[in-house]
Amino acid sequence: MLSYEQIEILTYILLVACAIYYQKKDSILPLILAFSFFSSGLSRFNAVAVKRTVGYVRVAGWDIFDMNDELALECLNLFYLGTVLFILSFVYFKSAYSKAHIEKIDSKELFKKFINKNRVFVLFIVVFYFIIYFAKGALSVISFSYGFYTPFGAIGVIICLFFFIQTFDKIGYIFIAILVVGIMLFVANMVLSAYVRFSLIGWIIPIGIAILSRIKSSLRLIMVVVGGGIVLIGFSFLGVLRNAKDMTNTELLTLSVERLLVSEDSNMLDGFMMVHQVVPDLIDYQLGLNHLEIITRPIPRSIWPNKPVGGYANKLNLNDEYGESFGIGISESMYGTFYMEGGIIGIIIFCWIYGMVLAKVVTGFEKYHGMLGATLLGCIYAALVAWFRGGDFAGIFALLVLSYWPVFVFMRRYNAFLKREKLIEKQNQQYSLAQKEGMIVNDVVVPMHPLLKSFS
């Protein structure tokens, strides 16, 4: 087992390596994973076990956990192992998938053409979202989390509107662009929640990544650091708002920075320690059941009264005293969930699999042009942050689906448009070839006789 000092040195080496990879390959995902470990693993251990700035997370009524430095170091090692394996898997498979020439499947011109033909469709997505928003109670019948997350479809609406304003390049359209941006900010403010901070990062990261794609690579890394710092402060700010009472903006900002420095909002290491103590002693290894819950979670208990509860806290009845509508869960991060699936072997297997899957998805999104491809990649990065922090796969899946469904609908229609355009292009090429190889009489192709071809 590595010591804290060894992990600290290796973490800085990993951060530098991922930064260089980002500069050379223009892929920020490994850097996100490395920084997530730095902020949620290494910094948290430093705050609670080295500097003793804050203590380990403790919840009233949860007396079965023994939070100590030795266990924290063991979990930090597993945390680091998962991070390195995930990054290595992604880099390896990304390199393998990128060996074949990545040909763009669209262009800025085609995207503009699509938007010009589908302005009403984009408006329909916005209107349909508001219909669902006001009918969110119906989804609550299916699942509390699905009803609770329904308003966050605003994240996808904001991104679709961002797609919309990318096509405006004439001065005459400036007032329309301003109007659309105003709608985006209104919708964002409508669903901004201190309790679901994905309501902020879900759209800021994709749009930020899209804007960064237009900046010179020499400045991009600096902008990533600055932008990432702003997002982290905003993230911490929302955490402060949960319990803020009669505080000035200056006090809120100061407290946000203080919480950020001690990783108060990044206590996934603590959650990992809790999972490590109950699995497999009190809860058996899940062997994939946490992933299967993505399918079973939406099934109403009215149909399946004995449906197993999700999450280790609910399985151990730790949330009972807080009532059915509210509970406390300290996130174990995705690595903690992998550990629940199969211990250290689970971490190794799932990190390698998900690194491969994400490499495939990222390579696929890179086939789209400029800002569109960058925005889609930003959605993946934002989802990865939520996934990394959340740990509860079924809940995170529900959040992501109900947040990004407008983007799914938009891209489905856009891909259908691209197929039609490709078919039309192919037909035009065949028509042009027919003109060269033969004669066209009344739009009917008459092939040239082979003897005549020799003289042509």
C-alpha cells in the first residue's frame, strides 16, 4: 500500500501527464478524472487526516462506521487505483479507435441548413419541455427521483438554444441572439438548485467546452484552469446556499472558498470508507445489481411492492429515522460503487470497461464539426463529473436522461437529416457520373456503347 506522500507525488505527475495529453490530443477527459481524484481524494485526505482542518463526515444515527486514518489511506489507494486504470483504459482505446481516419460526418454549413429548416422544431422542444415541467407530478407516480428530476430538462433546452444561436452570424440577427440568451438564462435560473448542483454544471461545462474549442490551444489549458476554478467556486457556493441564513454575498463567497479549500463539498472519500466497512461484511458484493437497478428503478412499487431498495444506506435501513421522503446518503463516488459490485476486482473490471466505452463515445462525437462536436463532448464531461461524484448509478442515470432528453431528440432529428443529405449527395454524384459515362435524354440515362467509349 502506498503512503500519502507517495500518492501525492504520483498525483502531481499524473496531473502533468494528463495536461500534456490534453495539449497534444485535445482530449480533456483524463485531466478531468485526474483532477477529480486530486480534489475529492487527495485534498480531502490532506484536510481530514494530515492537517486536521476538518473531521470525517459523521451522520446522526449512523453509528456503525469507524472513520479512521488507516482506513482512509486504504480507500485513498483504491481511489487512486481506479483513477489510473480508468485513464489508462481511455487513453489506450482512444488511441486504438483514432488510428482509423476520423472523417467529419457534417459541416457548419449543413448544421446551419438544418437549423434554418427546423426552427419550429427547436421551438417545439422548448414548448414540450414546459408541458412536461408542469406535469412533473405524473412522473412522480412512477418514481420519486424521476418526478424530482423532470425540471432539469431545462439543461437540454439551454443546450438546444445554444445550438440555435450558433447559426446567427449576421448583425441583423443580434437582437434574436440576445433574446435567445435571455431565455436560456431565465430557464437556467428557473431550475437552479442548491440540492442538485448538476443544474449548474450540466449546461455550463458543455457550453464552456464549446467556447474553449475556438480558442488557441496554447491558451486553452490556462482557460480550463480558470474556468474550472470558477465552476468549483460556484459549486461550493450552491452548497453554502443550502444552509445560508441572513448572509451577505461577500460572506457567502468567503465561506464558499473556505469550503472549497477543505473539500467540504467533495467528501466522496468518506463515502468510500463507509462502503468499504459494510461490503461485504453487512452487504454482499452486488455483482452487477447496482447497474441492473437502472432498469428496475423506474418500476412503480404499486406494480412491484417488494422491489429491493437502492443504495447501501437504504439497504441497511440507515435512513429510516428521516422518513420516506428524505434521507441522507454520503456519496461513495463511482469507484465506491465499483467496489460494491465486486471489491478490488470490481474496480479493475469496471474502470477498464467504462474507459473503453467512453473512448468509443468520445471518438464518435469527434466526427461532428467544431462547436457542435465540442458541445456534445461537454455533455459527456458534465455527465462524468455527476457520475464520478454521485455513485448511485440508477439515480444519476435518471438525472442524465431527464436533463439531456432535448439533446437526444435534437440529435436524432439532425442525424436523420444528415442521412438524407448524404443520400441526395450520392444521387447527385451518380447523376454527374452518368453525364460523363453516357447521355441523359429526358432525364433518362442512356449508357454509352462500349465501342464509343474508346473514342471518348
